[in-house]
Amino acid sequence: MKVRLIVLLTTVLYASGAFAQDCRTTAALAYDDARAKNYDAAYEPLMQVKKDCPDYSLATFQYLERILKYKIDKAPEGEKEKFINELIDVYKERLELYPSKTKKGDVYSDIALLKFDNKLGTTEEKWEAFDKAYTEDKKNFTSPKGLYAYFDLMVNMQDAGDRDLQDVFNIYDRVMSKIEEEEINEANLLNSLLEKQEKGEELSSKEKRTIKIAEQRLNNFNAVKNAVNTKLGVRADCENLIPIYSKEFDARKEDVSWLKNVNARLSGKDCTEDPLFIKVSEALHKLEPSAASAYSLGQLSEADGNNAKALEYYNEAAQLEKEPAEKAKIYYRIASNYQNKGSFSQARSFYRKALKAKPSMGRAYLKIAEMYAKSANNCGSTAFEKRAVYWLAADYAARAGRVDPSLSTHARKTVAAYNGRAPQKADVFQEGKKAGEAISVGCWIGETVRIPQL
């Protein structure tokens, strides 16, 4: 009996060793084909490796993802679904076997996009695939296209009568909030490198690539925002919102959650002149003083011409607000009030606070540039120094276009206009100056600008 057991164990061990050796050999050859983009040759061997020894290497799944995307792209319409299902299986198995090296949000988003792009399943099923990505791993659900599809499918369901308008608003808020979160992340990364560049420090090739990627992602997120707002369309106009919420007000005026939602929606769409907005804002501030209710009361005070009271409410709102993008909006409003009164130094202080909260808020850079340009004649002891202020204004305007691609065209025109008023090459020569030399800008501005290469 012992002899039989030893023979059996030896056979199993020998077979498993040969089996492992076969996997290594098959995988190595298939990996070589995949690296050479000989995807048709690599396909069947790698599918066999996945079946026989799935835990051999993460590379099996990484190469299969490329191969199956290629097969999906090249397959006739009737044969795509087979490869799509195989790719979905690859994603799921990778997540199961290599969870520490796989982002759940990426996987679920990729699966959802496969179904969306290839029109697989009902609208409800496709939407649920994106909802899974958002609810199970919001942090890593960062695909601009995926975020748009998440909203687009909800609107389509509402158009078909399968969802309420409030459901559309809920997903709109989710998507826009996530986009703003990603814009802040990208702008933070971009700003740190732009500041390094502006100081004259040499960037590495990796840092230069990082700038390009960050700018491209900011462009993509801006395009998605525009598409989402276009898709929302007239659904969120005051003419539609006010009748819906007016009918519910008396029954829900003690419901803080509902009041917050209505307040945000009416404020966001500038439906602030209707009596409903006043009722909602006052009811909300009474029940639960918050950033949203304080901000709304600030809007009402401003509309009544009571700017001092408006600033009190706005400052209260800024103190209460926790979300960076919303805090930035409040600081921007405060800054605008000070700028309109000619209090440029205070205005800049709040524009900077807005930018600290949301570095992608390019319009704040444009506003600082505008104030600098208006102050040029007062900030310098010579004509050359006064005109040099326009270089500084141009620098701020240029930054606006880089952190917020939606402003790029306007920012370029503004930069050109400011540079046109700044000293020209002949002026620099006559002053005995040269490119790169620092010019101190006095008065309330108190900054330094470097002479550009003209």
C-alpha cells in the first residue's frame, strides 16, 4: 500500500512539474508574439495558459486585454460578441486573481464601456454596469467617456419614461462632482510643474509627458462637461424646475435633504428671482444653517443691493463649506464683489483662495490678470516698469487657459492683447535689459515678473 502511494505521489508531482513547464514554455512563446503585436498567433496559446494556469503571471491578462481588443476591432459584426465576452471574462478573472494590482473601478468601467460601445444589453443593464463602477470604486472610476455614458444612459431611460427627472438630476450631480474632483487632481499636478517651469528650472522628459497628459485629460473632462450640460438641456431650465418643486414645497418644507437639493438646483440655474427660491433658502437656513443656505441668502441680499449683508452670508458659507469646488465658487463670488468695488488687493486674496480650493478655476486667473492690467499705470515709477505689468498680466492669463481648456481661446487672445501693451524688443534694448531679467512690480501687486524672450 505504501509503495502504491509513493508511486502515485511521484506521478502526480512529475505531472505537475511537466504541467508547470508546459505553461512556462507556452506563455513565454505567446508573450513574445504579443510583444511583437503578432496577436493572432498569441491568441489561442494565451487563452490556453489562462485556462490551465491562470495564476502563472499577471502578464497573461495584460497581453490578453490587448489581443482581445484587437480581435474585437477586426472581427465581423456577427463575431464580435464572442471576443467581447472573453475580454469581460479576462477583466473579471484578473480582478479575482490579482486584486492588489487591479483597480476595481477601472475594471468595472472597462466592462461597462465594452457593453456601451457595442450596444450589448438593455439600457438599464448598461447603466447598471456603470453604476457598479461608481458605487463600488468611485475613486478609480475616472474615465471621461465612462462618466458621460453613465449620465447619457440615465437621460435615455428618463426619456423612455423609466426614470424620474429627479433621477437625472441625481446622476448629473454625481458626474459633475466627480469631474470637478478629477479636474482638481489634474490641475494640482499641472500647476506644480508649470511653477517649476516658470522659475526657469529644467523639466525631465517624464515631467514634460506628465504636463501633456494632464492638459489632455483636462481637455477631455471639459468636453464631457459640455456634453453633459448639452444633454441635460432644457430639463434643468427654471420653467421646468419651479413648477415641479413648487407643488412639493408645502409637503416637504421640513425635509432638509429635499430643501438642500432644491436649493442647489435653483441656485445653480440662477432661478433666484422666483419667490420659491426665497422660501426654500429661508426654510433651509432655519432648519439647518449650511453653506448652501448661507450662500443662497447672500445671493438674495446681493440682488436687493445689500452688498455688506451679502458678504456676511458669503463668508459664513465659505466657513461652512467642505467641498473644495463649492468653496471655490463662494470665494470667487466674494472676490468679484470686492473687485467690483475696486478693492483689488482683497479681491486677489479671495481669488487665490478660490484657486487653492480649485486649481482648475481658470477664470480666477483671468480676473487677477484683468486687475493687474487695470493697475498698470499706477504700479511703476517709469513708463517701462508700468508697461512691464502687462507681462505679469499675460502670465496669469496664459495660466488660465492651461488649467481650464474651455478658456484657451479667450486666454490666448487676452495674452496677445496684454503682450501688445507690454514693452517690445526695442524698448527692452533701450532700457539696457535682457530676457530673463526680473522686474519688481510695486504698489498693491507686489510681485516679480521676468522679461520674456522677445
